Amino acid sequence: MREKFETEVVIIGGGMTGTGLLRDLALRGIKTILVEQFDLGHGTSTRNHGLLHSGGRYAVKDKEAAIECYRENIILKKTVPGSIEHTGGLFVKIPEDPDDYVHKWVNMCNETGIPVEKISLEEAFMQEPYLNKRAEAVYRVPDASVDPFTMLTDVAADALNRGAGLLTYHTVSRIETKNAEVSYVVARDRYTGVEKEIHAPVIVNASGPWGAYIAKLAQIPLKVINNKGMLTVLNHRINKQVINRLRMPGDADIFVPAHDVTIFGTTGRNVEKPDDTSLEREEFKQMVEDGKALIPNLSNIRSIRAFSGSRPLFEEEGEKDLSGRNVTRGMALLDHEKREGLKGFITITGGKLTTFRYMAEKTADLICEKLGLHQGCLTQEIAVPPRQSKEFLKHPSLPALAKKKLCSWAGINNSQIHSNLEEDNRVVCECEQVTWAEIQLYINQSNHFNLEDLRRRTRLGMGPCQGSYCYHRTAALAVEKEGVSGEEAAEALTDGMDKRKKGMNVVAHGATDRQLKMMEGVTAVSLGIKKGGKAHV
Amino acid sequence: MPEWSVIDNSFDKCLKCNACTVICPVSGVSLDFGGPKHLGPEYKRLTDNQITVNEPSIELCTLCGTCDRSCPEGVHVSLLTAYGKAVHAEKSGTTLRDLTLSRAELVGKLASAFAPVTNKVMKIKPARKLMEWTMHIPAERQFPEYKYNHFKKKYKKKEATTERKVAFFSGCYTTYNAPHVGEAFIKVMEYNGIEVALPEQKCCGVPMFANGQMKQGLKNASSNTNSLLLYVNEGYDIVTTCSSCASSLKKDYPAFLQTEEAVKVSKNIYGSEEYLRKLYEEGELNMSLASLDEKAGYFSPCHMKGQGVGTPAIDVLELIPDYKVEDMDAGCCGQCGTFGFKKEKYPLSMRIGNGMRQTIAESTKDYIVTECGMCKNQLNQLAVEKVKHPIEIIKKSYESVLEKDRL
């Protein structure tokens, strides 16, 4: 027997857009359930630079996208404050890049209202010691660093607090239609195999790279180009501000500081499958080679790991009448009732992390129109709860660096973390200074023990050792203290280590190669887990 | 922004294996100390290009440098902990006591100028109680004696004319507390036909770095580098009888100053026994060493271990006929330079020294040899009265030959 649910809107896809839409609809008081096949942000939303664009990057190429980015940049700094670090960004002109682009770029920034300030080379080199000393001009823009993990978590948590429904690790196996109208979706629990039937008059396809697949379940043809980009995580934070190359956007030309590391990338290659997150060593090497234009010492800086994700780019078939609302070249909001005659089915795709809120707003406006409702959008005004919790500074026994982490992290969970700390104040993940108190909090919030989910919420295992030590520590503590079964912990450990290794392998030379060997040594010798074998926790 | 900066990316290589934490003498006895891995490479990685973070427990790092030797990846762990100390000192300020302790040379100058008085006062209980109240220097802590006729007063030679020439870096301890060690070294060199010059020199900076006085430490380091470079360029070998000075000149100067000059000087630095070993290996050591029927235990100072040159003292002492010397392998003494003179660190200093105390107290050696004056201080207080510098033994052996010749 399937469990049946009734709601007003079903969102398929728990990326930033889907999650943003979930919150937007919750704020409008519209009943919504979001279905995500894995963890929130499993796809593109946690596989990006974490760059809150000022719009500078698109000023010349796509004026409308630039304007959108700048407007959203200001709104998000206000409404998702805990996930954004006001780093500022630099656009750097190097001799290899055309001179005339600079004037064009400055003019377009002025025209679109993006504040640009030219700074002296001396100042730039003082602030960013790794920057290419051959730089010819440097401009400052209001770029910022955004943490997609916390942003997703916080936006989702706020939506849930406002009554929204969320099913993670549920895969949509069917979209049922009746009389050219959507009827319900069937969602199957990946852990238990149990199916749920969710009935709603509106179904939104917000599944990014899986967009074509989901549309097909509703017999709708949709062309999404999945453009895979590779990024690498540098071992430490080499820059204070975002560093962009001042030229037409290309490969390997952005360095974004992200907490204690720098994320560098990216590339672009079209792939067939939405879940193709493969990593090529040649691609990595080329990326580092290209990146030297901005950071000449790049090949001497350790990379912890690489990862990849696909940009879902919408492509209109032929010259067909645009019955959907192609809002800008960046984002595509498709009303499949107007396009193909399927009532209640909407696709929102394309766009950027920076513009997720705007994409959600436009989609929610369309949903309201469909449902005959008149609630306006509130997400440009109402902020999610902040993350700052300065009171951890006074904690008597924590290391200063663990305090620093908690001060910018704990947010609404601070009293729970405080009480967890009283019981046990150990730091489990040393590289990223993650306490057991934080991990415990999220273990208790989740139905399943999954180290990668914990990583996305706490930064567990995100540092240079990539879980070599902290993954099995966490697994052991979960069994010992939280009643997680040995089998579940063992499975999580094997799965987690495999995922860490995948990202390390592609960048494995020098220290990271030795780290990988160390990890394998710890796993095989200390834990007695043979290659390909199962862990026993 | 600090006026100094430490640009060192060796933390990129850290594999988080914690070998340095395992070998760290402080981590071995206290959970209050975050350990060298955390407060060295990890701390730097987590603060680079971000707001500075003040971690008070860095005070418990003695800057002994054994972590450097343990690191399989060659991370400059103690350079990075010195950086954390400097940040802490800058953020939290430095007490008058720590400032005083960091100026070992100034203290040496003053204390030896009034030596008979200083030495007496330091043994008067009420005076020490007063010091404990006002300066937080524990009353129970023994102090080394200061000598009125200090080394620099007696030895002023600025130039050597022999083929092999040595420039002697005497260091504060030999200068003000143990001039006889300096004299023994000059004698031993004499027996080997080597003249010794005494260059212009300041405190090597070890007590400054250890107390977070990075700016002053760097000042001394560059002044010494400039002075010693003149001698290096003239073909002198730089030799010191102090293992801490040697450690600093070899390791800290090039790492902290990051100049070609400091690197050049560092490559010409030798501990006194290391230098004798070099002479021996090159077939130049005067081998007319008289037999000494003595049984000694060798205590290896952390700053000696951290240099990674083995145990030259044992290698050289074993050349003396009939002489028996055994490595006591007694860990860290716990004095750790200025560390052991601080009231709040005193219990920890004693806890670290406990292992050493047991090992040494159980032994049946005639005496202990060690290169370090500070280790000697703690050995004296905790375990054994008779502690000698290896160069004294070598001198004795050479002298005995002469005496025998006379007979």
C-alpha cells in the first residue's frame, strides 16, 4: 500500500532553486512538498564555486544576467547573511588578455550599475600576495563568497519551520497525468523502498541536470544541455577576495575564498548523463596550467581534491514559438501547459546560484497564477535566521579555532550545541575543527547515518585529510553514543571513503598523493579493512 | 597587521599524522596544550588570509623543535608555532616577567655585574617569595649562578690567523653563567692548532621567540647574521657550545629571516662536538687523547635532537680511551629554557621532568654530560649534582696527555 499525500505543489529536485522555491511558497502560505532523490544539493548546487556574483563577470556578455546578479547579490547579502562572507572581488587584467575588453567592461559595469573601483597594483599585491605581479590593472567589485551548503540547509530549515514538506532520498519513479493535467507523483524511499503517492495540481520540475529525465516521466520533450565543469579545492585560503580574470568569461579564471580554502575553476564540457561527475586528470592539469595566468605559483599549491557538477543549460528546440517564459538567457521558466498542453507542469532550469531566489520568485508567481492566488513574494525582505553566535567565544575549554568555526556556524542551533558540548567537547574533525557536538546534532536530525550528509552540514572531512581520521572516528562514536547500528555505520564509512578518494585521486600528486596512501594505510592497517572490503564498526 | 610576517607554506604538506604530537614533550603530559600539529600547521592553515585567532594555549609550546625532527613531510612545525606565539603575544600582551625572561642577555649582563649579590639573593627564601608574588617566578625553582668574570670580559680575540679558523658563538649561558665551558672550547681548539675569534654577537633570540617577541628576535637574528656573515666570508667555521644557539642559528634564522645571508650562515654552523666530529672524519682531529676511566651518562637536549645531527657528543667522547658514555634516553628535562621559570608552567615543567628524574636517579653513572645549560639547571634541581659539558671532558683528556708527558 502506498501512503497518499495531498498538497498544492510538488517540487522535484532539492537543489538551490527547488529549495528556494519551497521557502518562497511557504512564505506565501502555499502547501508544498519537495522530493529530492539524494541529499539536498546532491547535484549542481553543491558542485560549484560558491561565488555570489556581483554581475561583473556577465557585464559584457549578458547585460540582463549582470543586472539580475547585482540585484540578487544585494538581496542575498541581506536575506541569507549567515552564508555569505563579504569578501569583495577583484577583476585582474593580465598582459595576455585584450586591452579593449577592459574599457568595454568598465563601461558596461557603469551602465548596469555595478560599482567598480580601480585600485592600485601596489594595494592589490599587498592584499593578495599570490597574485600575478605582471598584472596591469585591478578593479574591485562587490563579489562575495557564498557557502552553498549552509545556504541550502538554512533555506530548507526555514521552509520546514514554515510548514513545508521535504522528502530527501526519495526518487520520483512516476508522474501520473489525467486528462492533460498532472495528477500525482510516485516517490520511492531509497533506503526502505516504500513508495509514496503525492497528489498536487502543480508539479514543478526543478531537477537541474535531471530536467529532461523528469520531463520525460510526464511525456514532455525537453532539451537540457548538461555542461560539466570541474573545480578544485586548494589546501588553504590563498586569497582574501574573489579573484577573476578580466576578459570574456572562460575556463579556469576564478578563485573564490571559501572559509579556510580556495575553490578554483572551472571548465566546461557537455556530457550525456546528468549524474556524470567524472573527473579527468588531463582536464585538471590544463586547468592548473590556465590558472597560472592569475596565480603563477598555482602548481606548487596543494589541491585537496577536485569535484565536478553540471550546469543545466536550457536549449529551445528549433525556432518553435516561445510559449514558455524565457525570462533571460540565464534562466528558463517553462509553462508546459502553454507549450505542450500539460496543465500544472512547470520546469524551472538554467540560471545561477546567485539568482536562485529570483528564479524561485518568478516560478512561484507563475504557480500563483495557475492556482488563482494573489500572494506576493516575500523572500526579498524576510531573512533566514543568522548563523553568527558570538557567545562561543566565551567557551572555557574549546580550542580557539573550534570557537571561531562555531561563532560563524551554530546559528539557531547554538543552545543545543552548547548543551552537547557540556557532555563532550572533543574536536572530531581536526582539519576543519568540527566538534562532536555539531555532528551529534545532525545525526539526531536525520533518519539515516550518512557521513557525506554530515559532511555537507558540518564540514566534517572537508579538510586536507579528507576523512582519513575523522570519518571512522565519527562512525565509531555514532555506534557508541547514538545507537547507530554497526552495519549502517560500516556502510556509511565505506561509501564516504570511496567518495573522498574519488576526488583525491584526480589531483593526487605530492602531498595529496601521500595523503591518499596514508588514508589507505589507516583503513587497511589500523582498521583492518581490505581494499574493496567492508568495514566493521 | 603585525610588523613582521611569516610566509611559510610548509603546512601544505602536513598529512595530519600527528607524529609531532606524539613526540611533543608537553603533549605527553598535558591535555591543555593543543599540540604541535594543531598549533603549528593547522593553526596557520586555518588563519591564513583570514582574521587572526588568538590561541592562549600556544604559551605551553616550549619551542623545543623536536616536532620538526619527527615530521616525515618536512613541515616547519616549530616555525609555525613560533608564529602562533607571536600572534598571541601581540593580541594578549606580554607580562613584565616574560619580557624580562626573554631578554636573557640583558639579565645576564646585569646579574653578572652584581654577581656575588645576585647569586646570594637568589638563594634567600624571603627574597624568592617576594619574586614569586611580584614576578610569578616560583620560589622553589633553582637558578643558575652568574659569574662576575664573564666570558666576554676575559676573551676578546677578534681574529684568527691559523689555516682553519673558528668564530665562536658563545651564547648567553656560556658567557654569563659558564665561562669555563667557553674557555674549555678555546683550549680544545688550541690543542688542534685552531685559533678562535669571538665575533660581535647578541643573544641568539631563542628566549625571545619562545616568549612571542618575534620583532626583537628577528632584530637579533639579523644583527647576528650580519656579524657572522663577515666571518663566514673570510672562511671561518662558526661554532657554539650551546645546543639552543646552534639550533636557532641553523634552523630558525633561515626560516624566519628568509634571506640568502641567513641560509649561507646557517650552513656553516656547528655545535662544538659536531665540529670535533667533523675534524675527526676529515682526519684532522688531534688524537692524543689520554685515557679517562670514567662512566658518564649522556643527556640529549631537545634543541640537540631537533637539529637532526645524531649525538656528536657521544661520537666524540667515545674516542677517549677507556671512557664509557651511554645515552640515557631520558626524554625532555622539562626546564625548556624560560618555560620552567614561570610559576603557572612550573607544575608542568616538573611533570615533564619526572621521567628524566627517574631515569637519571636510578643510574649509577659518575656524572651526566649534556650540552645545554638549561637542561643542566633542571638536572641539578631534580636529579643529580654533577653535570658537565662534553667539551670539559675532551679538554680534560687532552690535558691529561700533557700531564703524562711531563711525568
